[in-house]
Amino acid sequence: MIDQSDEGWVVSSSEQPLIKTKWPCKLIQIVSYIVEVPGSNTPFALWRAWLFIGSFQHAPNIDAVLFFLNKIYPLLGGHLGDAKFYINRPQSASGDRRVGN
């Protein structure tokens, strides 16, 4: 896809040099998805929902969700009671079944 594009977008500074190595003549921009949420003053202890948005056609997203579900979420569950973890995954039909529904 990069071969056919005028420029490419990545989300982190660690990805940019990797892409530039393979396509040194292409303009590769960092476009971060991290944004501040104005007016969100809810203390962490009151959070009851977590949301992951990402395609499962990108293997690191699967790894991240599995790590969170298997290592992090069990530690939080006892402290946050009824907290839920939602996964919004485009192209879910071809996603990884290890994560479940």
C-alpha cells in the first residue's frame, strides 16, 4: 500500500524508522490517536468500563488484548468490582478466536 501512496501514516515514533528503512523515499508521518478528553474528571476508582478499538487483522492488537485480559484485567477486577472491558474490533469475522466475545 505504501508503494502506491504519496505518504504513509504511523502512530508512533518507533514505527516511523522501520517504515522509512524499507521506503526511504516516502514521506512517513506520525499521526497519534492519543487525545485528551476534555472535562473527564472521573477518578480512576470510579471507572467501570474500558474500551479497546483496533483491528484483529493487526497481530500486535491481538497480543495487546490477550495480555490485558490475561495479566492486567485479573489484577484490576478485585479492585474495580463490576468493571467491564469492551472490545470494538473492525473486521471481527476474521479476528482471533482466543479473545472470544
